[in-house]
Amino acid sequence: MSQDEWRTHRLELDDQTLREWDAVVLASGEDGIVLDRSAFYPGGGGQPPDHGVLLWGGVQTRIVDARKGDDLFLIPAEGDPVPPPGTAVRGAVEDDRRTALMRTHSGLHVLCGVVFRDYGSLVTGGNMEPGTARMDFNLPEVPPGFKEAVEAACNAEIAVGRRIDVRVLPRDEAFEIPDIIRTATNLVPAEVKDVRIVDIVGLDQQADGGTHVASTAQIGRIEVVKVENKGKGFRRLRIRIAD
């Protein structure tokens, strides 16, 4: 089943600043809790899922995971009460975690844009946690001063305060955009008919399903902590997001 066929309307794709909302439980069981409306990001593209709570009937259900399957399933903390179908709930995403992940994810896109622009290298992998991340590139040679040059270039782009726009395009139209896929392998499944585009205006434009801040100025400072040789021309850059 594609995301378009899920019963849950994904509010975080419409408004990445949303942290609280009202919803109704459609299903609950061993697989988790399905809501009619949810702002919990379920994870994907290297970005971990959100945490948060559901408030209902005077009790609280902690949400410690969100997973994609035949529906969008919210995973409650072990031992917490689970609302039955038909229950009206108030959902809330943990702001500190989500905001840190948004800053980190946008920081990785700045890194991707800088390395592609300055060195012509595509991404071969990546992962993140709140405030820290890694990104792998097909970079056969590391020129002198690479680590320092990349860090300086990333922070220059942050200082500019570039707008970060999100839009959805039909697949054919999206793939007409030059370099819209910044990974060495196209990871957009063939069944996806509408492609979500994240555009750091003037620097980086690529297909992406995650959550982002509205401007590079909101990222903070990028520190390139380490450059690792992963063999056969692959380099791993580890970054930290500082306030």
C-alpha cells in the first residue's frame, strides 16, 4: 500500500511547525495506533521517527516510535494505556527532538549541496540523530584542507539565510529538474507518482520526504567533526549542529 492509500492524513508534510493537533483513533492493536490525522514523522531517508504523546480520557499514552506499513502506526511505550478505536485524542510531538532533527536534516542538505557544487560528489548514504549526522560521498580524492573548506562553505551558506521551500510535483515533472537526485542510486520507488522536493533556494534542490526548517539561518553552525576513508573512493563526513 502506498502512502496515498493510508488512512492517516500526514499533517507534518503540510506544516512542519505543527506540534499539537486533534485526531480520532481509527485502529489500535499489536501493530500500533492508527489516527485519522497525525504529525508524527514515521522515519525515513535517514531521519529517525518522532516521539511524543497522545492525551485522551484523562490519561497519557507516550509514543516512542512511528512506523510505515499498510498504515502509519504509532508505537506506544510499553505498559501505557492504548486508546480504543473511535477515541478522540490530542496529539503532541516532542518539540526539542523534532526541531533538532529538522535542523540536522537541513544541515545535511547544506552539506550535500556544498560537496556537490564544489567537488561534484554524489551521496552514497547517510544517517542522523538529533544534532549529529553522517553523510557518505563518492569522493575518490580528498584535497588538502578539505575538512576546513567544507565546514567554512557550509556555514557561509547558513549565514546567507537561504529560504528552504517544500513543494510536491508530478513524478515526470520532478525528474525533469537537473540533478534532482543527489544520491548515487535513485531511491524514489517507481510507484511514487508525486515527488516531494526540498529546495534550499540557490544551493540544493532534491527529492526528499523529511522535515526541515524554513531557512538555513535556523540550522545553527555546522561543525565537520571528522572525514573518514570508507574505501574505494568513498568518504564519510561526520557533522555536529551547534547553537
